[in-house]
Amino acid sequence: MGEGSNIEWTGDTLNVFTALDADGRGGWHCEKVSPGCSNCYAEALNVARRWEHGTGLPYHKASRGEVKIRFEAARLEAQLRKTRPRMVFVNSMTDTFGEFVPDEFVFDLLDAIALRGGSHVWQLLTKRERRMRELVTAWLESRRLDELPAHVWLGVTVENAGVCSSRVGELIGTPAAVRWVSAEPLLGPIDLRRIQVGDRQFDALAGRWEGCHPEVGEPHINWVVAGGESGKGARICVASWIQALVGDCQRSGVGVFVKQLGENVHEGASLRMEPLQWPPGTRYEAREARITKRVKLTGKGKDMAEWPEALRVRGWPDNWGGFPSK
């Protein structure tokens, strides 16, 4: 069954893809694919579970042939039976579209949440953008549907500019009513207004090709979540990187949600932005894009009272009207 989550942008986490190794130990399995995976929180949790309870798998380290992925259908059915509408982050401990997950498991999951799960919002997030597009497109064709319904939010993680164009480009090309980007952990500046698709640039927030006016129904990103890294060895996140995303989203009318600033947040300035108020009530001049100094915040940088006012933003997808009243 889904569990209440301390992730601010969801209500429940529901892990339906679990794993067993050859010795019968249970846990989760995933495989690292990009810099955002380096300090994986799920890996740390799985390692802790292994040593404390003798059940966790050697996360990321077991080869694909050494683990058997399981579909926890009972957990999914229990979530579907909940009557109060919930936001549900699916497979928070692995990647729904990982190459190690059988195609039929993804199809079974989509059958459940897209065709029977309309009482809830189901949040999917991946770093496997090409497999996501292939499987979702194949599932839609097999079910004779045009796109994923509005209660299934399809998202990609974008931690830096190196993965931005590929992941966002594949997401834009995947038929879905709600598309979102998780810029967490944000490890470098990203510009969702300039996505390189072939030899052309696409503004993924406005849904517009460079030099063109928006066309009716042009796909775009509906929601952006941003945040710095937390945990042991947290890498630098510059506050102006988050500020740039917030400003771009607000100017485009796209919902943006700042989750946390992280445990290693630095001041930063950029010529194209207004100076941040940091700490609240003070100013500095924005002369160039650079890292200045580390900002001391409590915990994981989650206390919004410590943030510059410009970053105290927690919005929702631009085309989501909220849960229907009961």
C-alpha cells in the first residue's frame, strides 16, 4: 500500500516494482545513468535496510541477471481502492521505465493508473526518456488512445544542461496531458526555453519553435519542480540557477514548485536577473554569473523563511484545476 510521503509535492509514495536477488533478499533495484544518480537517496535507504534488517539488495551493484523484478499488484490495488483523492508518486525507489523492468509490467501499471485510477493523480518520473517515449507510445497505440489522461503526470529529471535537451525533447514528443520536469538535484543552470531538437531550438515552456508564433495545441512543459541536493556529500546548487527557472516559468505561465534549496546552496548572480534578497532584507549587486559563497541554512534548506522571497514559490501544473470537490 502507498505510504504517506515527506516529499512536499506529493501525498503518497507507492513502490510497485520491487526486486529479489538469487538469495531471496528483497528490496529495490536501479542502475545509474547520469550525474543526478551519484548521491541516490534510494540507494542509501536500500543499503540501510540491508544492514539493519538483512533484507535489502546491493542497490545499483547487482547485475541485471542477479535480480528478479516483481510487480506488487496488491499494493497498487490497495491504492486504487482509496476513496479520498491523493497525489501518488509511483516507484520513488526505482525508475518505472528502467531497462531492467519488463515491458509488460509497465503496460500493466499504465492499464491500472490511466484506465482505472482517475480518482487520484499519479506522478511518474524517469531518467530513461527514450524508453519512456517508446513504451508510452506503444501502450497508447495498443489501447487506441491519443494521449495519457490528465490524472497521469509524466515527468523527466533534468539535473544539468547536459541531459536537458534529450530528456525534455523526448518528453515533449510523448503524448501526455500533463508533462513535468524535476530539476532536482539541480547541479547546473538549465534553460527550458532553449531545447535543441535536431538543428532547431524549441521553447519547452511556451511550446514554440524559435522564430515562430505558438501554434494551437503545441505541447509544452506544464510544471517544474526545482531544488538543491541534500544528504551526505551534497553538491553545490547556486540559488540563481533556481531563480532563473522560477522566472522563466512565471513569465511563461507555467507552474513552478521550489521544494528545497539543499544542504550546499551558494549565492549566485546573473546579468539577466534581478538581484536576490539574501538574507531576507539585504541586497547585493548582480554583476556576473558566478558562485559567490555558501549560505548557511538549517536542515536541508527546507525552511522557506530563510529563503529569498523570490524563491518562495510552490505552484502546480498550469492545466491542473485541483481535485474535484466531493
